[in-house]
Amino acid sequence: MMADEGGHQKSPSPAVSPTKSPTGPKESPRRKTSGESPERAQLPPVGIFPADHWRDQEPQAADDDDADSTYDSDQSSTASITSTILNYRMLLGRRYHSETGNAKYWVSNDDKANESQDIVHHCLTLALGGKLHLAPLDKGRVQKAVDIGTGTGIWALDFADEFPAAEVTGTDISPIQPTWVPPNLKFELEDCTHDWTFDPESFDYIHMRWLLGSIADWTALFKQAYLSCKPGGWLESFETSSRFESDDGSVVETSALGQWGKIFEQGSKVFGRSFSVVDDGIQRKAMEEAGFVDIEEFNFKIPVGGWPKDEKQKQVGRFAQLSIEQDVEGYVLLMATTLGWARDEILVYIAHMKREVRSGKFHPYYRQKVVWGRKPN
């Protein structure tokens, strides 16, 4: 069940139904694929392939009859909030946040990556039926809200428009947010892995999204949120899995899609940050340890590609594919180079992955978990 803004429970929108099949991805036990034959299910797990594996594979062109159309998107730039802290670092032609303190984030922050992130925001919002939050917020009582790890700031922009009476702050380690914003919104440069600089008990709502791979201690993070949250206020954490899965066995471990999660799993051992936040149930555990109560969670899946028969799921899937077509390199480059891959090896792998998505023969999705909890009065 899902909570609406008035605190009442209601069924999730068909766009995010976790049980629809065959029109969309269906919930299945972790690491078990429905529709698999017993022989396939009993196969031993496959490890990560070396980088030169993909160069040796003969790419198979997608069949025109069942292939999704290819997306092309123009790059769009976002202005920075200041010109004095643009000490970015470059990696194989891509831009990343400056190396300051303990801050770590694995996604590029250049214009191409930012455009992809904005598409992801639209995809996720569409999947939740247009909702920006699932915590039962009362518009008349939300005076201050903060978006931790705001990225391009697009979620904070939409939230500030939806809550015009609230003072909204977005924080990030990269100053890539726009300068033209609603009067009730501001952006600040802050590393959420350090002690927060906000006054105690100052926010009615604290929002976090897609911080996987950047947090070493989730309980410590949520304890900082607890200190900054007003009694009766809400913390909401929205995280994603780093693995592509399928319910029909089409995404096998030996495919490029099946290897995607293994790159992040292996890279996390070097990077020192976990990418298995959703799979390990870290959000709820850390929220409980931080002291939050009335904790609820909602699990759903994002299809990738136009393969679902349900029209709403199909639309979500096409936007998910669009985000990949726009800039899959910006998501995988840092992790792959951490493992010693050369750029040409990464590009060959990406070509295989895009062909699989476009072919229509693979039915991938990735898991999402939203967890929200209240600070006791």
C-alpha cells in the first residue's frame, strides 16, 4: 500500500504495479528469475568478464522488426551556482566533481550526463504517477525542506513549485544547478558525508535520491538527518539497484546487461562504497538505527525499453532507454576505469549493451526502493 499526501493508504498507480505480468515486470524473489528452467536456475553464477571479452565478441545487429528506435538527444548545459569552486577533474574526456574531502560520486557531472539524469528524474516521476514523494506530507505544515544530493536540482525545482509556501534547499558536492530558480528555492555546496551545517530540528522534510555508491556509513548519514529533522518531520530515501534483471530469463549473466551489475559490484571493492543498498535492505535498517519510526517502504521496477505491453509501463521503459542512449558512458566510465579498463574497451562494451536494449529480445528492468520514516514527536 502507498500513502497519499493526507496520510491515507491507497493502492499504487498501475504505472508502478509490482505484480503486473506479462504486461510489465513482475516482482520475484531476489536473485531468482521467474520463467527460468530448472537447468538454468541451477547453473553456477558467472563472474565479471575481463575487459577484452567484449572486443572478441561479434556484435549482432538488432532485427529491424523488433528493435526499438534509437534516441538522439541534444546536450543541454546547466549554469553553476558559483565560478570560484569549479575545480573539476577530468577522466578520459569526461568531467567529474572536484576531489575534496571524503566526497565520492561515480556519475559524471558534465552536460551530457546531466541531461541523462534529468531524463531519469522524469522516468521515475512518471513511474510514481507524477508523485515527487511518498511520505504523507501535509502541504500546509511543510515550512522547510531539503534535498540531499540534489544533482542537477530538477527534483528540488519541481518540489519548490509544488510547495510554494515552503523554503526548499538543495545540496550537492557539484555546483551544476541552474541560477534561475523559484524564489523559495536555493542551492548550497555541501558534502553530506560530513557533519551537516544546518540548525538542529530545522526541516519538516528531508529527501535523498540515488546516493548509492557515495555513502560509506548510511546509519551515520541518517543520524545527521535525524538531528536536522523537526519532531514529526519525515526522511525519505529513494534508491536503486545497480543490477539489470528480467522475469523471463532474457537477461542472462553472460549478456552485457547481465554483466552491468558485476562491474559495479567489483568496482565497489576498490571504490570503497556499496552499490547493493537496495539488495541488502540498508535504508530501512539505517533508518531504524537512526531513531526514525513509522517506517514504510515501496518497491517497484523500472523497465528499460519498449517491451512491456502495458502502455504506461512501455512509456516508462522508453524514457529509461532514452536515459541510457543519452549517456550510458557517464554512468559506467569511472567504475570500469577503476577496474583497469581502457576507454576503447569501455566503448565496445557499451555498444554491446545498447544493441541488447535496442534489439527488443531482452526484457530488462532495475529495482527501486523508497523508504520513509518519521522523527518521533
